[in-house]
Amino acid sequence: MLSDIEIAQAAKLKRIDDLAHEWGLSDEEFEPYGRDKAKVTLDPSRKMKGKLILVTASSGMPAGSGKTTTSIGLAQGMNRLGQKAVLALREPSLGPVFGMKGGAAGGGYSQVLPMEAINLHFTGDFHAITAANNLLAALIDNARLKGQVALKEVTWKRVLDVNDRQLRFIVDGLGGSANGIPTETGFDITAASELMAVLCLADSEADLRARLDRLVVGIKTDGSAFTCGELGATGALMALLLEAVKPNLVQTIEGTPAFVHGGPFANIAHGCNSIAATKAALTLGDYAITEAGFGSDLGAENPRRSFWSPA
């Protein structure tokens, strides 16, 4: 039996522009990111036509088969039966990839490709979210140091896309005023950040901007909330997130289209890919197959409530 990486590297991929055209995307609706990845911005006049299939509450097997592998296999099987099925999946986080869990692009002959790229830097979405999150943290601290705002508590933490226990609880700003204000703080993992959750709930640039405006980043001395909008940081964050908000199009080993975008952890947020990716899958396919985890209580109940709730 070949290993996952041997199977992935032996697969012959369709060029991403050929795949996009095959599934009805116009040249204006996708931007190739190399030969095998693309950023997608669907024409707003398109309507969702597909039915949603949610894979959840699947316990991981010793061989590594879980929700993602099941979702990919199901989509490939349906397409072999003549049903137009499109995948919508989460992007892997580098923390689990380099930890016990490993990669999150499926396994065996049920993988999304290019597997190595998806598991590592991919199109840079997680890096953009990390940079935007930490820019906001820096702007908050600068405003405090310059006396532009008085906060009795800063609720916004910095993030990294690795599991670095040493940085979970720290004191920073030591060494005098030139280095900031001494503060008890810490780093979260990018996939557990509020910014990741917010980006995956936004269905447009305008919606993302409004959500960023409302981010609570601290508590003022009078007990009221201090927001990103009040700080005046929304535009800077939008500049860093303009590409990250667009869903990524890739394919499975058998050429089934897959939107792999976003990845908030299910124990702190809705635990599924972006709403934009799910809507894209529902627009292109007769069936959109997506996953949510870890179990039904952290998967099936949370994300669909967010997706189907009225505006």
C-alpha cells in the first residue's frame, strides 16, 4: 500500500483554469494561484442551487480516516455516479499539522491536492490573518502608550499558527517606556482567533468590514467596550485580508472541485470552513459536501445555525 504522500505525488492534476472552466467559472471569477490553485470571486448574480450535505461527529480511525477523508470520498463517489458534487473544507492549521494530528487534506485515495501546499503555506490565508491580528494588537498597545485611549483591560491577544506553549501566558512591554507598557498577555493559535472566526462568517468585503468594526479589543476605564472601529484600525486590517477573504479552489485526486478556505477551531467557534466557500460550492454543484467538527455538538449544531439564520 502506498503512503498518502506517494499517492498524492503520483496523481496527475488538471490545470486549475481547465477545472474552473469545466465547472462553469468565467475568467473574471477566478485568479490562478500557480497551476493548481485559484482564488475565486463569484459573480454576485449567481444563485445557490445545490443541496447541502454535512459530515460530522465522525471519530478518527487508527488509519487516520475521519470527517475530511469521508467527505472527499463521498464527493468523488457521487461524481462517479453522475451527480455534480463540490466540496467545501477547512484549511489545515500548522499547529496540528506538526503535532500528533498531522495533515488535514484527507488520506489514501481521498485527498485534496496539492496536499503538501494545502497543509503548509497554501495561498497564505493563515499568514494574512496572523499578520492582521498582530497588527491590531500592536496598534492597541501603541494607542495606550501614546495616551490616545485609557483601557483597564486589553482583551485582544497576539497569535501564531503553531503550538507554542511557552507563549500562551507571558508578560511583555518590559524594559522601559520605549518598549511599551508592561502587560500580562499571551499568544493564541491563529485557528483559535476571533479574526479567523469573523473572516469565515463574512460573506462579502462589506460584511467583513462591518464585522471588523465591531471587534471588541479592550475595556475602557468606564467599563464600556473599546472596538477596532473606535481605534481606527479597520482599514489597515482590510488591506491585509483582501485576498484571504476569497475562497481557494483546488481539486481531489479524481478531479472533484474543492473549496478549501478558513479553519476556525470548533471548541472556540463554529468549526467549519468559510460561509463564502460553502456558498460557492452550493452555487457550482447540485450537492455541496462540507464537514464540521469535532463532533455533532461542536459541528452540526454550530455552523449551520450561523449559515442559515436570516440576515
